[in-house]
Amino acid sequence: MSFDQLLYIAPIVIVITFVVLVAREFACWYFKVNQRIQIQEEVLEELKAMRALQQQLLTKVNGTESSSQDKVNHEEVETNVQPSVNKQNGRGALQEGNASSDLIPMFATRE
């Protein structure tokens, strides 16, 4: 490959690369990919916080530490909470108020 050919091909490669990067950025903006990733990261953080709260509640009720790998034995844990129903749309919904105090009865153990 001669120097003249390289001077001809290099700008073409640079322009094509630039066009591809601009088109990718436009596609990400148009399909809201960046927003979706941000929302998924926020949901993941909230799920981690909920998991930590669940472990704290289990620790308070059972009096023992349990690792995140342990699964709750459904025969030992009794769920006494009935799901609340939103009267407007008939679907289950969270009631407004102190959510942590509402969850405590869920983890009562049998004696």
C-alpha cells in the first residue's frame, strides 16, 4: 500500500467512524436506551435496599443472622398479611403509611 493510497483511505475511515458514532448516539437517544439503563440501575439499588430491609426484619423476628444465600423455609415462616386491594382498580396496591411497620407481621414464626 503506497502513501498516496493511505492518504485516500484514512479520511474515508475516519468519516465512516464518525458517522457510525453519531448514528449510534442518535439511536440511543431515539430509543431512550440511556434512560432505560439509568432506570434499571435505580430499580436495582431499590431492590438491594429492600433485600437489606428484609434481612434486618428476619434478623429481628428470628433473632439470628441469616446470610443472603439462605432461603426462607416456607413451612417455618407464616405469612399473616392479606394483600390490600385498591378499590378503584381492583388490583393489589401498597397502602400509604409506614411500610416497615406493615411488613413486620409477615415474618412471624411458628412455635
